[in-house]
Amino acid sequence: MRGMDFQDERGLDPARVAQAASRLLGPAEADDLAETFEALADPTRVRLVSALAEMELSVGELAELLGMSISAISHQLRLLRRLRLVKRRREGKRIYYALDDEHIANIYRCGLDHVRHN
């Protein structure tokens, strides 16, 4: 007779598998999250996020800060905008960039805490 703690020959507990399955991330969300982490897998983009986690900056300011061309920074910002990691705001002829929301800052800070943890 099967008890509450039954495990089959593979060591599987069907109740635990069902519980985990009910909480498993769906394929579409998994793709979106993987794309976010993929964007953050590039050191230049991480440095952009680092700067924008502190303050809103223009493309020119970011280029100067990172020692890169405006074209190269713009290319990276386009990708980060497409993934909704950064947003832009126009003020006259200037466009300023900031992190899209506090979630992005939290992801960055949690990752940084992890790598700094001894």
C-alpha cells in the first residue's frame, strides 16, 4: 500500500513533483528572464546599469564616463531599451537615460552583493 511518503523506483515523490510543477516558471517568462540576464552578461552593459543605478545620464555623459564612443553607447542603450531595462527622457535636444524601474536596480545590486560576498 502506498503511504503519504511514497517514492517510486526513481526516488520521485509525486506530491513534491506536483507541488514544484505548480510553481515552475512558464516557457515564455523563462525566455524573457533569460534574455534579461543575457543582456546583463556583457560587462559594458553592466557598467551602464551601474552608472544609471546612481543617476540619470545623457548618452554623451555615459560615453565620457565609460571611455567609449557615443555610437557604441547608443548601440548598447538601444538593446537595453528594447529589453525594458532602461528608459529615456527628452529634455530639449538632449536625451537622458535611467533604469526602467527599481526592479532593475535591485537585480543589479543583488548581483553585485553576490560577487562581493566573501
